[in-house]
Amino acid sequence: MSDKKKLRSTEWFGLSGKMGFTHRSWMRNQGHPDHMFRDKPVIGICNTWSDLTPCNAHLRDFAEIVKRGVYEAGGFPLEFPVTSLGEILMKPSTMLFRNLASMDTEETIRANPLDGIVLMTGCDKTTPSVIMGAASVDLPTIVVPGGPMLNGKWKGTDVGSGTLTWQLADRLKEGTITEEEVIEAESCMSRSAGHCMTMGTASSMASTVEALGLTLPGFSSIPAVDSRKKVMAHLSGNRIVEMVKEDLKLSQILTREAFENAIMVNSAIGGSTNVIIHLLAIANRLGVELSLDDFDTLGSHMPLLVNLMPAGKYLMEDFYYAGGLPVVLKELNAHLHNEAITVNGKSIEENSKDAECYNREVIAHFDQPFQKDAGIAVLKGNLCEDGGVIKPSAATPELMKHKGKAVVFETIEDYHARVDDPDLDIDETSVMVLKGVGPVGYPGMPEVGNMVLPEKLLKKGVKDLVRISDGRMSGTAYGTVVLHVAPESTIGGTLALVKNGDLIELDVEKRSLTLHVPEEELEKRRSEWTPPKPLAERGYAHLYINHVEQADKGCDFDFLKGSSGSEVQRDLH
Ligand code: FES
């Protein structure tokens, strides 16, 4: 760097006197020579590694590869941990802690002598949480996605993370599989480092982050254990140093156009409904106008181009071998904002124009899609005044227009207690309704919206029912499931007023979700309704309940919208 002042880190390491001595001296205990503190971009490697987050457990080693790239390019890498959100172990829901992890990331970046940031991501919430945090500081930033596991292999067939779990849950209830077979399937499904290898939330987020322009091209789909993943991690270390020199900030990449690209791509890949909530939250941090309706307007008529579970047949490893996301971007180029800039300084079009597809069973031509109009649809109606969402590519076509009687579960505990009761008044025409699983109500909006069907219906061969809730659904799940109903039941949304036997009508083509109960009756129920007692009266959950916004706004805290920039308000001493 010719002008030291351009480097934010010189405000720490470039000082003379007591403060310069202090900032450098304690760092020297790690054995850094003097020249590392002189005129070098300091690159923060924000690591979501944790043994408790199996999908990110390999990222500790990966950070070393990124560091090699940083050193090679003339930077000074300093790795730091942030709250890691492991989807599989954390209770009651990682979503409860996404905003906490974003605050951890934001404050750690701002408070330290960092010029550029590498975000090491993987499991579902680890991606949006660190991007949200970094966006509120807005330094040059690049994402290193940890990559999917290798294909699951069980009894001679490919099995997908999560998707197999739902299938096994149904088969156990049907009585067509034994507990011993299920235990055997555990390690057959998860047989390498990496995150879920279906097009679940982790793969969807990694793909949309590449579409946003935040990764090197083609990075997101490479399996975690493929040596080419390491090459990309090394090159990302090289590139972030250049980005600091170019002062290419996150906000220059994450424009409205980039978000529009990401919405279209998420539809074309059959991506997760969770992406909606995360993109809304990230956009809000940057002051980019984005609404729930944009997902329908821009995405719902997109064709399904990727044949991956849960909507299709293949897995992420196959997607990578078929050419990966650059092929999808090339197929969509008549619709995307091709000039949108990415972390390598090139446009999305420049990065994808030479992409070749090696397997059309996995990635289709735009004109010959696996399904038309496959993107997420946004529903409105008196049952979801501020919106609800459904993923048509994962639903049963015959149920997309359906009218049936409500079978209501007041809480998730109520659902578990009664769903398999042989006397439960439910049949294949019923509509299952679950309350109390929204952001405030649970709290933390868990992935329970795709309720497993009652045993007695599964044994009759029923495979799907219309299901409605204010919760979320795992990106690996499937079914005719209406999610993210807003306002949620716990804060008095109409969902709170639904009773057993009420007629509910879903019409996806008309984008409507209607509770057929006269307005006078609804008013009566509303006047008699009392909100449930909050489940947390202290600590972080208390903060969450009091400040989380509804799903149609991205479930961020009301006080976290926007950016505070990279300036530190007061000095250390
Ligand atoms: Fe981590 Fe699926 S559980 S990505």
C-alpha cells in the first residue's frame, strides 16, 4: 500500500508511542515479525468452526489454507471465532440465535484492526448470520463456503441429508422399516465432511451467496472434501487482499440487482424457503429495498432447472460434476442483471459465459425445465394478511388448489401428543394447522411446519396433506406446506383464531389462503382471545421476543436494521 491511511488497521498497528507499542506488543506473543505490522492489509478470517456444528467441523483446517493465500498476496491473516450455529444439536432452534451470531460478527469486526474479511460458512444459519453482521460494518468481504458432503450412499442408492430423515420417519410410522436399518442408515447418509448435500437451506444459501457475487465463481457446489475446494479457499485468501487494495466493499456488491439475481437463482435451483427470510434480513442491513412480494414477482415464474433433492433426484456432488452454479447463471442470463459485479471484480456474466453443462439430467436448459413456474409463491388472504409462502416444487400438484376442514394443534407439544391418536378426527381432505411456532411464539421459528402426517393416514397410503403454520420448514423437506404465516398466532394473527372444523381454502394459482369464517364470528373470537404467556422473561430469549420482527420482514431485530459502518466511536484508552 502506498498510502498507509487507506488501511483501517494502521489506526492500531501503525501508531507510534504507547498505543502503537500496546497494540503490537501483545500480538508479538504469537511470533509475528515486525514487518507483519507494517503496511499490510490485515485480513480477519471469521470462522464458524465448531465440533458442535458438524457441517462446519472441517473449517478449522480450511482457515489455514485461506491464510496461505492471504500471506502469499502480501496480507496479514488473523483468524477469529464467532458463535457457530449447528442446526442438528442446538435447541430450541438455531433461528433463535441467528441475530445473536450476527451481532457477535458485527461487533468483533468493527472493534478490531481489520481491513478485509473472509467469512467461513457452512451449516444453514452460519451463512446469513455472518453476512448480516459483516454487512453492518461494510468492509471488503469474501465468503468461503464450506461445501456439501459427498452423496449419501445406502443400500445401493443415493440418499440425501435430511430428505432421507423425513422418508425414514414416515416409513417407521408405516412399519415398513426396522430401527436397526435406521441406525445403519445414519453413517451412510453422512459419510464425509461438509454440510447437507441436498438442495436444503445450506446448499441454497451457498448458491444464492454465489449468485449475489460474494464467492469466487463456481465455489459453492464443490464438495467439502474435494481438493479443488482447497484451491478455491487459497484463491479466496489471495483475492481478499486485492479487494482491500481496490476498496471493493460489500455494499458495492450487494445491490438491489444482486438480490434480484439471488431470488431468481433460488427459484431455478428449487431452493429453500428459508432463503427468503435470510435475504430480507441481509438486504435490510444494507438499506436495500426488498419485500416478500419481490420473491413472488421475480421468482415464482422461474422454471426449475436443477434436479436435486428434495424437489428432484440428484445431490450436490452431481450438481458440481454437471457444471454447478455457473451453468445455471448462464441458462438464466436473459433474466439476470448480468452486469452485477462480484468479488473477483468481474460481472456475473463474465464469470459464467464460458460455463459448460456436462449432464443435462442434472441441470436443464432454460427452455426445457424440469418444472415450469417452480419458484416460491407468496400467499395472501385473511389467514395471512402479511403473507405466507409455499414451495410448489416440493408440493403435491393436486393439493395446490384445495379446500378442507382444519385440524388444529395449539402448540407443537399438542401436535406431538395427539397426532397419532387413533381417534383424531382427520382424513385425507383435512388441513393441518399448527400455531405457536412463529418467531415470537416458540420463540425462534423452528423448522416444524412440515408436520409428519398421522400414522393412521400414512398406513392408509396418504402421502401429503395441506399443512399451515407460522413456523419454517427445513430446506430438505417437502410437502404441500404453507409456512411463515404473518402475523404469527402468538401476537394475535388470524391464525390464532382458527378452530377445529373451520373451512380453509388454499389456491396457489390465485395466491390466496382463506379462512372461511364470517367476519362477525372472527371479531367475536378476536375479542375473546388472550395472548399466551411469554416463554422467556430474562436473558437473550427475552430480548429476542421483544425485538424480533415478523417473517415477512426477515426476522431481524428492529434495532439492527442498517449499518453502523466501520468507524469505532471511542478509543481503547
Ligand atoms: Fe448443517 Fe444441514 S444440518 S447443513
